[in-house]
Amino acid sequence: MHINPVLGKIPLAKLQPIHIQEMYAKDLAEGRKDNKKTVGKGLSPTTVLYHHRILHKALEQAVKLLLINRNPADYVDAPKKEKKEIVVLSEQEVKLLLDAVKDSYLYMPVFLAIYTGMRMGEILGLTWQDVDLNRGVIQVKQNLYQRTPGEPLFKRPKTPGSRRTIDISPIVVKTLREHKKNQAKERLAWGEGYKNYNLVCCLQNGDTINPPTLSSRFRKIAQRLGLFVTFHGLRHVHAALLLKINTPPKIVSERLGHSQISITQDLYSHVMPGMQKEAARQLEELLK
């Protein structure tokens, strides 16, 4: 989508590092073309770095096939992956946010994101058959991918770590039970017009919630409350609150579905320093 229109017309033997460097510069400045609101805005350094890795791998294969003598991507300064500051909400801010969405279809997705750390696609793709309220566990088995409203596409999570079991607390079990009862009433009210995907989080008629719509509505509500957090940021809120109560990073990593614990430690390093001091204090208390 980004590489071929720029470099596709240049013969492989004539491709120079300057061509690649100019493409990266243009992508960073004005490469985003996904919708009218973002035309003219640049791609993030992380996205351009991803494009660089794809291009580098393709050109490396061309070198192995003796189509070119050297890989021009070796001589290009690829952008460094950006490290975004993670927004951490206080317990009071979390309650404020939940109260603001309580009477809308946003409530359950927001509630689950805060209490489980699941990704948006995992929450919107969660079915009742993957929720065991008696055992208090959720099985993450699929994601919802949907760019066009009314055209849902469900896919299995890409990595083994993402396909996971999440323990849920009694308050989550209670909230889900009440939600399931309310859904049953809505199903009866809609009759044959109800779209039965068996989803935990859906619209009143059972239809899927469009991820971009959810993301946009949530951001506007949060901003009105003075909270500059995205829906994806609720995952970080979940992790930060767990770390705050001295939950081992390994457990946090498993709940989030990270492939490696190092990802968790890198993301939340700014939250964890106080944990060492608390651990030292607790050890002292134990040895007394």
C-alpha cells in the first residue's frame, strides 16, 4: 500500500538508498491515507520502521537470488520505534469513566478492558460460550476484525500467548450475569430481527460493535471528563493497577497476552520502580 506505489516503478537494479530514504521521509510527513480525517498526516515512526523491515527482507532475498549485488536498505537510516507515554488512571478516575458510560453499549467493553486487560478486538469478539461464569474464567479464542459496519470478520488470535485463559473476579462474574439477563430480554424484544452472534458485547439488536466507532466515541467521552486515554489505553490502566498492588509482572504479562515478559517490563518500567522498595520492606517485615 505504501511501498509499491513509490518504489514499484523503479527497476530493481536502479533502486538506490536515496529512493528509500525519500519514501520514509514522505511517509513520516504525509503518509497516512486511511480516512478523510487523517489525510495529510504522517505515519508513526513505528509504522515506517515496520515498512523498512518488510522492504529490507524482500531486498535481502533479491541479493540471495543474485538479482542485485547489495541491499540498498542497509544504507538507509530507518526511524526508531517511538515509545509512547502510557496514561495511568487513578482508582477515582476509573470510577468516573465507568459512571460516564454506564447507560450505553460502551459500558461492558470498557468494564472488561479495565478488569481483564483484553484487547478491543478480543472483547468485541468474545462469545458467551467462551465465558465460564461458574469457574470464573474467560477464554480468549477469537478477535473481531471489522472495518465496514455490518460486515464482521472473526479470526483466531495470531500468537499462542494471545490465545489465553483469564481469571475474573467475583464483581466481573456478577456484572456479566446481570448483563446476560438484560441481553436475553433484548433478544426477546427484537424477535426474529435479533442478530444472534452470541456475543458478550454487542448492540441492542445483537449486531457487532464497529471498532472504529467504539474507539471514537470512547475518546470523546474520556476527553469531556478531562481524561486523555484511548480505549487501547485501558489495557495499560489494567496492567498499571495490577503492578501497583504488587502483582508479579509474569502474571500481568499472561493476562495481557504478551509473547514475552520483557514486553511487559519494558512497557511499564515507569510503574515498577516503587515495587522494589515495597518488596524490600515486605522482606524486612517477614524476617522480623
